[in-house]
Amino acid sequence: MSPSSRDNPCVKSSSWMHSLTQTRFKKCNFIEWKDDEHEEGYYKNLLYSLKRKLDAKEDLSEMHNLRTRIVGVEFLLS
């Protein structure tokens, strides 16, 4: 569950549904940050936790999924 603006004045939460069901995209939540410092800290923390999860995984498909998420978060930080 993503934070709402009422819970944290630094974020504005939104969600969207991809319209093309053939692509098998799921409902995605994203956070639009009002403060660049909070945004960078959030994504650095997310990146750190994803890398820790990756180190703990043994299943190749789970490792691939985590690597894909890590690449996405690294892109957001760049």
C-alpha cells in the first residue's frame, strides 16, 4: 500500500491501470514526490532493499524479476 498525501505531506500518491490487457501489465502504483530529496532517499532505500532480497534468493526466476526491478529503480535515480 502506498502512502497518501494525508499520511505524508511530501508525497502525492496515484495509481493507474494499463489499458492493453494483451500485454499482461498489472495495476501499478507510483508515487509522485513533491520534494527531490525525499524522492532520492526513497529510491535509494528501495534499491538497497531490493539488492538485499536479491542476495537472499536462490530461485532463478525470482532473481531475474528482482534484477529487472533494480534496473528500473537505478534508472529512476539517474
